[in-house]
Amino acid sequence: MLKDSFKRPISYLRVSLTDRCNLRCVYCMPEEGVPLLHHDDILRYEEIVRIVRLAVEMGIHHVRLTGGEPLVRQDVVDLVAALSAIPGLDDLSMTTNGILLSRYAEALAQAGLKRVNVSMDTLKPERFKRITRMGTLDKVLAGREAALAAGLKPVKLNTVVVRGLNDDEVVDLARLTLQPDWHLRFIEVMPLGDGVHWAGDGMVSMREVREKIEAELGPLTPSRGTGAGIGPARYYRLPNAKGTLGFISPVTEHFCFSCNRLRLTSNGLILPCLLSNLAFDLRTPLRQGADDEMLREIFRQAVRSKPRQHHLAQQVPEAEAHILPMSCIGG
Ligand code: SAM
Ligand code: SF4
């Protein structure tokens, strides 16, 4: 088992496949997009497979593919097939904005993907367009249906809550979990990427979201669930609900003591923590012919360097914040 300097087991790797995206969510990137990586700087599939294989040999059990938007990367199904064939990788999942999911869900499931998380911040089509600047809500809902039909279960919806943008919808969104196959997680907006413009007064604490939901829909009872991207969620159920409600509070409560994850960016950096500027370059040595042991050692260094905790509640000093956009890191 892989453990960091604070004895936390490290078993989860988030892999960003691309910094490209077919949406421009207001809390993630500017309308014109972010400066893009050069194609040659993005890890090739065989490079990702080699890194993941080594990571799994060292103790990673769960890999989540993210981006940018992972489904805009060409031949993503081939990558899923290659990764799912790695012995010891128990769980291969994906976080997607869902726009292309109806096209790929069946093929992804056939290739060995287990589950998907779909980001969806509103149930109102006009508002969806305003938040994503170019998306169509119907496509996401169709993508979710296709994922369920393909057996990519559970499908969890991720909702970033922003004051004045969608905080008036948390009760309606929570109500969805009364039906079968609806699982939802609310996330506090973080001052990363274009989130810096929304996170101050726009940040709605998970405590406030919970209180609003409980006032209208009744008391929540704790439930079991699995980890999320930005930080572990706390899971609950509404009275008589079929699905779960998760709350992820990276800003107001940190869960660093139970953090089990590393991130691999699309340009081949290993990040020990989303909220620190520490980064370990795997791509350069890999392309210079490093053997497996040299790459493992870089991986171990990243694990050893995981900070004890972040200080987001006190604002991330600029020098400590990642200069990479969220779309390159993968959330
Ligand atoms: N494009 C895919 C998607 O949107 O699901 C995967 C990448 S996206 C960066 C991963 C997650 O990060 C999404 O759920 C998104 O809502 C979330 N995210 C992006 N910017 C954020 C911010 N400033 N604060 C909190 N969550 C953010
Ligand atoms: Fe794209 Fe996901 Fe960022 Fe939205 S949150 S712009 S879908 S990478």
C-alpha cells in the first residue's frame, strides 16, 4: 500500500486527458477559453497507460478520467480499453460534462469504464446556457440516460453552487433524489481558474445548502457513499429517497486528513495537492527514456510531498495557487 508522510493511504489517481473543452463554464474558464497546451506537450495514450500501470503496481486502485472534457479527446474509448486491461485497477471512472455522453456511453461501458459523474448545475435550459456559455441541457440529460442504459452506474451529478447563479435551485435539484437512479453532489465554488470571480461572495457554504434543503424537504440522514474529485463528500438521504445527496466543502471544511488522491495533468505533471503549487514532471524523464524504476521514484516523491492540508479558507496565497487552469488539472 502507498502511504504519504502523514500515513494517509494513497489509492486514487485523477487523470486529465486534455485541457480542451466544448463548454466554457463561468466558474472554470473565460469565454474565450484558456491558453491551450501544444499538442506535443499533451501525454500520448501509450504514455498515460505506462504511468497508470506503474501507479497501479504501486497501490493505486481507482483511476478517474477527467479534463478539460475527456470525451473531446480523440479515440478516448481506445484509452479506456487499454486502461481497463491493467491488472489491479479495480475502478475506472470518468467525470464529464455529459454533452457527448449519449454518443459514447455504450462504447465506454463495453471498453471497461465502470461509472460516470456528470456535471450539471441547473434544471433550466436557459440558465444552463448562461452558466456553460454554449451547452444544451437536453444533451446532458440524454447523456445521463444513455449512461444508465449502458450500465455505467451509479451516475452521480455534480453541481457547483454559486450565489445568484443557481443557489435558488438547490431544493429542486435535491428533490430529484427521491426518484431511483438520481444521485447528486453539491460543491462549494473554489477560487481557482475563473472561480476567482465567483468564489468570494458567490461561495455558498454546504451548511447553508443543507439547511435550505432540510427546511423544505425534511431531515437528512447520513448515508454511505464514495469519494469525489475536489474532496471527499459527506453523503445523506432525504426521507424515503432512493438516491443520495453529497456535500463537498473544499472551502469551508477541509477533509485533507482523509485525502487519498494524486492528480496527473494532461501535460504529464503529478500534483500531490489541487491547492498547492507542487508539481512533479513525469513527461520529460519519460520521453528521455527513463526506466520504470526512475518513474516510480518520481511518483514516490510526489506521494511523500503531499502537504498535510490546504489553507483555502484563509485564501490561497497567489504564490501557492496552481498557475495551471482547472481545465488542465481536471478538478
Ligand atoms: N469537463 C468535465 C466536467 O465539467 O465534468 C471534467 C473537468 S471539470 C474541471 C471537473 C469538475 O470541476 C466539474 O464538476 C466542475 O464543475 C468542477 N469545477 C470547475 N471549476 C470549479 C471551481 N472553480 N470550483 C469548484 N468546482 C469547479
Ligand atoms: Fe469544461 Fe468542465 Fe470546465 Fe465546464 S467545468 S468549462 S465542462 S472543464
